[in-house]
Amino acid sequence: MSLGAEWMIDWVRTSAAVIADHRVELITLDREIGDGDHGENMDRGFSAVLAKLDDLPADALPADVLKLVATTLISTVGGAAGPLYGTAYLKAAGAVAGRVELDGGALAALLRAARDGIVLRGKAESGDKTMVDAWTPAVNAADAAVGQDAGAAAVLAAAAAAAEQGAVATEPLIARKGRASYLGERAIGHRDPGAQSTALLLRAAADVAGG
Ligand code: ADP
Ligand code: MG
Ligand code: MG
């Protein structure tokens, strides 16, 4: 099974709905170790994306959808997360340029490109208590699933589960990047909001694929 532009648009719509549903949760997490705006930032960005989806041409490719998300998030989200997610979606678009359908391997490559974009932009390493701690296990799980010949939906399901575990695993960490890094040991016991939004977005991808 492979997934095309229709799935991609569905993913984006579901992402917007899930982010809206979890707006308060993300705000609460960010209030504990940041400035309390992550839910609002993400909701503003994905609401803007939603409003632009209808402008896409009927023959839009998955990469065109990802590019629209990227440019919209960059121009509307602000803060740390806007440029980071914007870069992620832009690099993801580059990884699947020209493709009509995405199989498991293409989806794993898409996720890896997104993660690499975030690392390139934000210079966080694993264990720094950022969204990278959700993305990196997700990318590794997706690759492992591809290695076992998993289909598109199963690759996304593996990525989503790993991202969720990665987000939970940020709780005991001290932050070394972003606002939470000013808190030192006071960040211990709190989940990173960006890791949590990453887990939500990847779960939405898997759900929409039926994985
Ligand atoms: P801001 O911190 O500017 O208010 P947000 O609250 O929207 O922006 O986003 C905060 C999230 O951004 C953090 O929870 C973390 O996951 C992520 N983040 C911050 N700095 C970095 C970085 N250098 N690399 C990766 N992710 C980062
Ligand atoms: Mg914030
Ligand atoms: Mg802020």
C-alpha cells in the first residue's frame, strides 16, 4: 500500500484538528518549562494552513502539500517552533519531490529529512529535551519497520508509537536547548511541549493511514 496527496491533505486536516484539541495541553506543558505559548503558536499555524488548503491545485503532489504547510508555519507560528517545524516540512517536501505515491520507504525518508532539518536548524542533540527526542526515535522506528518490509501504514504506526515514547522520555531530562534550558533541574519531571506536539502530529499521520 502507498499513500498519495489525498492522504497528505487528510494528515494536514487531522493535524490541525488534533492540535486544536490539544491546544490547552500544549499550553500547560509550555507554561511549566517555557513561556506557555506552544499550543497557541501551533494552533495559529495549523489554522492558517487549513485556510490555505483549498488553494491547492487539484493535481497537487504530496510535496506541494508539505511545502504549503512549511511556508505557512514559517510565516505564522513564530517562536522557536515555527522555523523548526517549517524547516521540517520543507525538507520533508524535498525528500519526496515529484512523487505521486509514497510507500513505506518514501515515508521513512520523509521523516528522516524532517528530523535532519530540525537538527540542522536548531542544533539540538538527542537528550537535550526538545522535539528532536520525539523525532529521532520515530525516524529510527520507521527505518526498522521498512527493514522488515512494513507497508506505509505500519511504518507510520511504528513512528508514531516511538514518538509518543520519546515524548514521555523527555520528562526526567534537563533541557539543554530552548527556553527550558534556563530552568536547569527545575525542568525535571515535565514533558517537553515540542516533543509532545511531534507525537501528536505523527499519531495523526498513522491514524489517517489506518495504521
Ligand atoms: P518558544 O520557546 O519560542 O516560545 P514554542 O513554545 O512554540 O516556542 O516551542 C517550544 C519548543 O520548541 C520546545 O518545547 C522544544 O521542543 C522546541 N525547541 C526549542 N529550541 C529547540 C532547538 N534548538 N532544537 C529543537 N527543538 C527546539
Ligand atoms: Mg513557548
Ligand atoms: Mg514563545
